[in-house]
Amino acid sequence: MRQDPTRNDDGFTLIEALVAMLLVSMIVISYIGIRTSALLDATQARNWRLAREIAEEKMSELMAGAREVPPESGTEMRIDRYPGFVYKFVIGEADVSSLEAEVANSSVGDDTKAGERLDWQRQRSNYQRANTRGQSASEYYENQQQSAAQRLAEKAPSATEFEEVAIAVYFPKINPKQEGDRDALLIKARLSTLAISGMTPKQAQAIATAKGQGANASAGQGSGSAPNGGSPAGGASK
């Protein structure tokens, strides 16, 4: 009688060996997939944590007046110790609103209905702001066209006058759909123009006197309210 060539009397058949190898391969691949997913989740969590820490650090610096010159609104700045991370200040209600819209719209991507809902919420927010000032929506919009930079240049820094400020931190997106996709986290606060300027009350007073604006800066730093928000992108943004 001829012997089956696939049969090994001392152990597994060839088919049994192949099945065993297949099972081992499936287990290893599954383990690698779980581990990769866990690493991606950990990296994403780390990125969001760093983004919030950076945003709060930069806002704290601004609130404390710990800058030699006011931040340049709308300019992205790199963070050398964290490759791929950049941050941006914006000053003034109009610019803050635009930045919030940018972050929110990039977070919803191609979701048209979500984008329309965000636009409606933004318009309602602008209407409410106009209403609190006793203005129409068009009057409010026209008044917001004067940039915060102009207002800061025209008036001496003061501990009793405030501007809305936002900081957005952008960082690499995990599994981007296209090159250049980024996540972003945004926080905002209302800060005194004295804190934004980075000047001491004495320096601000000298400028107020030179501009003929009288006692424009109070004795305190008057930094303003604590940061709020923490609006994520992708979670919220690009």
C-alpha cells in the first residue's frame, strides 16, 4: 500500500501544521493591530494634552504681561521643543470669532449639515453681542471692522479696558485624510489692554500722558478674566 505523502506518522499532518501556523499568524496580527491602535490613541491623547498645556502657558504669559512686545495677531509661531506644533494669537472679537469659525469648520470637515449649524450658531452669537450693545447686526459688524490693533495703537494701555483674546494651538492629526491636515485646540479670555501690551502701569501712564489721555492705566496689572474654552478641532480642527 502506498503511503500518503502528506502524512507524518511521528507528528502533525501537513494540513494540521498549516492550520496551526494560520492560527498563530492570526493571533499575532490581531495583537499587533491592538498594540498599534493603543499606540495611536496614546499619541493622540498626548498631543491634546500638550496642546492644552501650551495654550494655557501662552495665555498665562499674556495675562501676566510677561511679554516685551504685544503678540502679533494672526501670525503662526513654531514651538521648537515640540516639532509639528504651532500656535497663534488673535485679539479682538471679530478675529476671535473668525478663528473659532476656522477651528469649528475644520472639525466638521465635509459634514454640510454640521457646518450650516455652526454658521447659524455663530450668526446668533453675533446678534446677541450686537443686542447687548444696543446695535443692529450691521452696525455691530461695521464696528468690528476696526481691528483691535488699531484700537490698541490709538489708546494708551489700560487696566480697565479689555479685549477678547484667543490662542489656538495646531498639531499633527492622527491618520490625516490629506497632507496638511491638523488638529487644533482653542482657548479664549478677556484681558486688559495693559496686560496685552506687556507694559508696566508706569510705562502705560507715560504713554497716556503723551497722548493726552490722562490717567489711563490703573496701579494694578489688571490682567482680566481667566482663560476659558478649550475648543478642540477634530474634536475640533484641522
